[in-house]
Amino acid sequence: MLNTPITDVIAKLSDISPSKTALVGFDGYIDKIQTVVEKQNRLGELPQLFESLDSFGSHVRDAAGLSTQLTVRTEKKKLGGNGPIMAHALATLGIENTCIGPFGVDEILSPFLEMHPQCRLINLGQSAETIALEFLDGKLILSDTAPFDCIDWNHLKKVIGIQQLAGLTGKCDLISLVDWSNLAHANTIWKGILEELLIPLDHRPMVFFDLSDPGKRHDDEITQALEIISAFGRHTKTILGLNGNEALKIYHALEKVSNRTESDSKDFEHIGRYIFGYCKLDQLVIHPIDCAYVVSKNGCFLTKGSLVREPKILTGGGDNFNAGYCLGQLLSCSEVESSLLAMAASGSYIQNGHSGDQENLKQYLKSGGGQVMVG
């Protein structure tokens, strides 16, 4: 095993070029973050909350055939969506960007106006809504994504215009395409960007993909999305980011399509190598709760991190991870260094309740927020 000095990563955080820019899209939610009351206490005392998703699930299961009423506490109302959260995190870290998504019918809703000033917003219409029930060991996200049904490639060209889209694509260093599973017409958008915008360019930006819990989509839809990602991989640097649950779902979808049967083991190195072998990618990033795996042509790299025992927020942790990893790649960091930045961005966000800037990431890394192992 080799140790990668955290000091090297901290030093690179000072090398961010002000000219680095990104394009992020194409979702947008208003998130209501809630906790669930397990037992009301006496007047004047705080209620006892369901601490784990497991105990909450057992309570719901026990109500089958009967009924139950639950009390929730709204802890926060905030901007949501993989795109806006990642764009805000990138901007906080020093990457100017344009974020395209549905942010309001007649005008941009106030939570989106609170995004970092280095985020330029292009509005596509009515935003979606999410209720996120948060527990210490996970979260249950309930989303109404009907407003996304009209968002396809033709809608983008009609609202924004192909010339403006081409201008945005031609000058950016990173394109982040996220929330595939909730955008019904994401494939048309991805194909349009590839065929009409990216291929004609001499300068081709790095492209980052996040499928966002594809379990609700059919296996053949998942493989179609992976084929489009592979098409990008033939023309530019391409990265696919997955959390542990998403990696398992994609792995099992590919098993069914290829008529293969293997164990259900959560061997993320094996799963990562298999998905990487199926797709044409430069890097595949899998981030379970307390570590990260990166598979590339250079091998498989494991970065161990530390759990935040008392999280202030969970929703958006993965988007901040993605922002940190992309930052590392924009800084020409290695797979391991980028993983360290990703885990610091995610950990700092979960621990403090907001996206961290460069100084927050430095402090998190100095405090031992990541331990690196290269195998």
C-alpha cells in the first residue's frame, strides 16, 4: 500500500484557475427536509424521532392491513436537484458555471436565487418537488417529477436556442449531465448534446454523468443510457459517478441483459471493473457510504473515508461528492487525489449543513476526513 499525502491535495486547492467553467443540467426541485416523530414527548419537551430508516420501515410494515398516522417535522426548505446542488457546490469551490433547469413558472423561485453568484441560471419552467425524510442511517426521498415530462432536446432548443447552447458548450471545461432516472427524455437531451454540440467542437469538454438511482427504470433503458455514455466516451473524456446502491442496480441490470449470473456480493471492486469493462469510460467512480472506488485504465483505486456520526444534512451529499471529484479532475489530480477532494466536499457538507469552499475542504482534510489506500 502507498500513502498519498493529503498535503499534496491541499496544495492543489490553491491552483484553481478562474477561467474554469462548467455547464450543469437539467433538473430542479424544491426540497423539503423532514424528520419523522416516533413518540411525542410531554408538553415543552422535544419529541423522540425515528433515528434509523430500518426502524421507520418496520413501523410502516407493521401497519400493513391496518393504518397509521405519522407526524413529521420540517427542518429545512431548500433548493434541490442533482443539477442545482452540484452547480452550487462547484461555484462555492471556485468553478463558475451555468445551470440549466426548471426553476419556476413565471420567475425563478427564491431558493434557487440563493445559489452561489457564480452560478448563472437558465430557467426551463415549473420546478419539481421533493420531500426528503432523513434518518441517521439514510434517507427516503419522495419526488413529484411530473414537471420534467416536457423537458426534452427540442424543448431546450426552443427555450434556449441552439446558438446559445453551442456557445455554452464551446467555452466550458466540464459538462455535468445528471438525474437521468427522473428525466423521462434525458436520452434525447444527451444525444442532442453529443451530436449537435460536442462532436462539432475542436475543444471538447470533460463530461460527467450521474444516473441518480436508476432502479425505477427498466433494464433495457439502463443499457441504452450506458450506450449513449459510451458514445460520449469515443469523443471526449467521460466519467460516470455512482453511489453504492446505483452500482449494484446497474450491475444486476447488465447481468440480466448479458444472461450472466453471479453472486449478490457487494464487492465494489469487482462490480466497478465489470461496469467499466462494459462501458467506454475514462473513469468510473463508485462511492458507498464511507469509501470510494475509482476504476480507470490505470487500475482500481480505493479511498477510505470516515463517517459523519451526527449529520446535519444528508440530501445532496452525493452531489457535493461529485462536485469535489470533478474539481479534482479539472485540477489534473490523480484518481486518488480527486477521491480525497470528493470525500472532503461530501463530508464537509454533511457535517456542516452547507457546501464547503476551499478553506472548508482544507480544514476537513487536515482533521483526518480521509485515509487513502492505493492497491
